[in-house]
Amino acid sequence: MPKDQPQHSSMKTILLTFALLALTLFAAAQEQTPPPDDPRHTFHDELLDKMTGPWKLTGTIRGQTVEHKVDAQWTLNHQFLQVHEKDVATPPAYEANVMIGYDSTSERYVAHWLDIYGGRVSETLGYGTRSSDQIEFVFEYPDGPFHTTFRWLADKKQWQWKMRTKNNAGKWVDFADLTLTPLSAK
């Protein structure tokens, strides 16, 4: 028996060494894969990539014809698409910065719509879902729900933005129907 004990002890040592090595390798692999909502994991979205660059926005808002310039660029470590929209009038009647990101935990898009109407309106986040070539955001404002749909028209290489709100009677009505046309070749 005395001869078996050292062999049994060295087998335990070898197994323990392999177990520790496996745990170390597993822990190292876990550290290399950042969680989805982490600065090391950037947000990539092939649909929103199509919105980057300069655009001419035309259409109607509350029945009035408008023309704005829009420029969209990835920002904040590629976590958000920043969409800067500005009326072409001098001085501009409207300006906004929209930050579009993605919440991987909740599996939904988020939109922070910051504009000339100030802090009260910007308190409400929009939450969006994607269906094919469009993202529909729902904003639950204090005065009622508001829907904004960004739709990519691949055949025209344009974006369509449709916005709807509930009126005082509780019926859905059009707020805006807008088209973004590229200012440069896309």
C-alpha cells in the first residue's frame, strides 16, 4: 500500500491542476466577451447605417409644408445614431437632436428626442421595435401617446418619417409625413 499512496496523491495533483487550468481559461474567456450593454460592445445596426450622412427633409408637419436639413452620424463610441435636424429658414423655426440607441437587455430601440421645446417634452423616451425596414417608436408623453415610424424605402434610397398622435377626441391623426432625400450619393 505505501507505493499506491504517492501515485494516488500525484494523480489528485494532476487532476486538480487541470481543473484549475480549465477554470482559469474559462474565466479569461468570460472577460473577453463584454456584456451587450457595455462600452466594449458597440451598437451596429445595418438599417440605421443607411441613415448616416446629410439629407434634405421635405413634407408636412401639422399640415404645413417644411424643409429641413438632417445630418446623422454615429457617436458616443458608436452607441447612438445622432440625428441633427434643422429648419432651413433663417432664423430656423425648428431644431432637434435625436439620439437613437438600442437596449440589448430589453431588446428594443430607444430614442431621446431633444428639441427647441425644452426639457419637459424631452423627459419622455421613445421605445422602438423593428419590423423589416422600419422602426416604430412609441413616446408616452404626458398629454398623450405619439408614434414615430422611420421607414427605409430601398428602391428610392430614401427615408420616410411618419408621425401620428391622438387628438382630443382620442382618435389617431397624422402629425407629420416627411421624406429624407440624400444630399450625396448613397
